[in-house]
Amino acid sequence: MAERPLWAPKELDTPELMLAEARKAFFVMFGFMVVIWALQILNWIDHQDLSLQYGIRPWDVGRLPDVFAAPFLHFSWAHIESNSGPLFVFGFLAAYRGVVRFLWLTLLVTLTSGMAVWFFQGTDTVGVGASGVIFGYFGYVVLRGVFDRHLIDTLIGLVMAASFAYLVTIAVPGTPGVSWLAHLGGLVGGMAGAWLLRDRRPRALAAPGPATAAAPAGGGVPAVPGERSDLHKELGDLGLL
């Protein structure tokens, strides 16, 4: 008996289903933003004490669970403002094909980003912020379409890679006060997530019909059953055909 992974995406065969999943992704990310901004208000009232109490302290075993709390906290208003836009955009793009798979991805990139800081950052530091998770979502969005063999997601990944290629420069050493290790760990986790959480279902071929079974009137190579059917279906779902 074949088993379906927990993160396996739903069949989004109609524009209505695609819109419903995108709506869920929007509200998930909206809720995420509400939480981090509410925590920032509390953090500001408490003079950033939450960040100091629940930030990542490298090699402190007692603080290891804080890798799950750190992405929700920020050290300043400028810090959270710079993260909010990319977090919402990349989070939505990562979630709109399936919220369950997105939650597994979030767990993965939180771990890879946080553990990179915990293992390799200097022990005299405290790390907080959602930027490692943002880099994870970015890496996932760029590669998801390739591993899922999905044209529209591949095009989205290419556009995001071209538009935000500068982000990769922040994932290397050199920016004072910025944890490039968190960025690099998140990026690696997101790229790995695109493979681990890929759609493993076989791509079905369309049944041959009169237009595909017959050879062209002027001779030449007969059309292959199912050829370009996935492309036509995806463009049709988007209303482009």
C-alpha cells in the first residue's frame, strides 16, 4: 500500500482550490506577523528583556530550546521593520501551495538556522530575529518548482532569484552586527526542504484524443500523448488560456 507523506500537497486542480489555499497562506502569514509585532511591543516595554532571556546563546545547553523562540523576537524597531516585508512575501510564496508542507518547512529552517548559530557563533553573543527563517523561505521558493516539476513555481523561483540575488551576499561574513551564520543555515535548510518536501506523485499523462492521436495533415511527427499538457493545464488554471 502506498503511503502519502504528511506534507504531501493537495491536488490544486481548479482555480477555486488554488485560491482557497492561497487564502489560508495569507492568513497564516498575517497571524505570524501579528505575533511577532505583539511580542516586539512587549519586548520594547520590557527594554528588550525578552530578547535577552529567549535569544540563542551559543553552546549553552540550557538555552538550546530558544532556537524556536528566537525567530519571533527582535532587538529594535528597525530590526523588525527590515524583516517584516521579506518575511511576509517569501512566507506567503512558500505557503500558498500547501500550508501543512509550509509548517514542516518552517520547523526545518528554524532548526538549521538556529543550530548554525548555536554551534558556530561566538559564545559572547545573543541571537534573535526572523532573518534566518526568511533565507530558508527564499531558498525553498527558488528551488521548489524545479523539484516539484511545476512550471509556474519554477518561473516564480527564477523571478525571486533574479530580484533578490543580493540576499546571498548577506549570507557570507562581513556585515557587522548581522549573524551571517543564521542566514546561511536558513538558506541551506530551505534548499534542502525543497528536496525533502518535494511532490513525489507521478505526473499523469493526458489520455490521447483526436488531436493527439492523428498525425499532422502535412506529414511530420505525430503529437505525443500528454505532451505539454501540464503546461496547458497550469496556464489554463491561471486564466491565461
